[in-house]
Amino acid sequence: QMQLVESGGGLVQAGYSLRLSCAASGGSFSRYRMGWFRQAPGKDRQFVAAIESSGAVSYYTDTLKGRFTISRDNAKNTVALQMNSLKPEDTAVYYCGAQNPRQYGEGSYGDGKAYDYWGQGTQVTVSS
């Protein structure tokens, strides 16, 4: 059973940056594909980014590509999301998730129902 704990959220002004981190424990972190999702009030959970277990390949939702960067450190069991040039519409609760690549193919990285473990989320609020 893997536990995920996100951190790094907060209140920032538009144009500023935040770096979210997700720490994993209790499982084989290096074997899992990791993803970041976000959920704004009244909206469905939305895929943001994902990264393969090796860290060699990453995926992004098209609208965020270029502003957000996902990375991982398998030695430290962490995955990060660097968010630059933040906009008010980036306001949401951000969640990290772990997906078993032996169960779900690489095409499943954007499917929130195909993740095995989730963190509790961290709030990001961007003011205009």
C-alpha cells in the first residue's frame, strides 16, 4: 500500500511560480508511473501531467505544456510539478497519483480512474 503526500501549495499572484512535491512511502515508487491532476471547484478532476517510472518520458495536457514541468527523483521517492507563469484559472486542488504500468498501458496516463493510489491534495490559489 503506497501513501502519497503532496506539499508546496499556497496563495500566489498571477505570473509567479510554485513547485509542488509529492512524497511516496510504503510501496515500490520507482516502478510506478506518476501523475498530477487538479480539480477546481464545481469541475471534474483534470489531468495535468504524468511521468514514466524511469523518468525518461513525460506527458502533459496540451494547454499546460510549456508552463508546467513534471520530474521525479526515484532515489528520494518524490515527484514534483514545477508551475510557472501561473494564472487565476490554475486555481485548484492538485493531486498526485500512482499508476501501475504493468496493469495500465502508457495510454492510460490521463485517465484518473486508472490510478491505484492518490494523495490528499494541496490547494493552489492564484490571485489576479
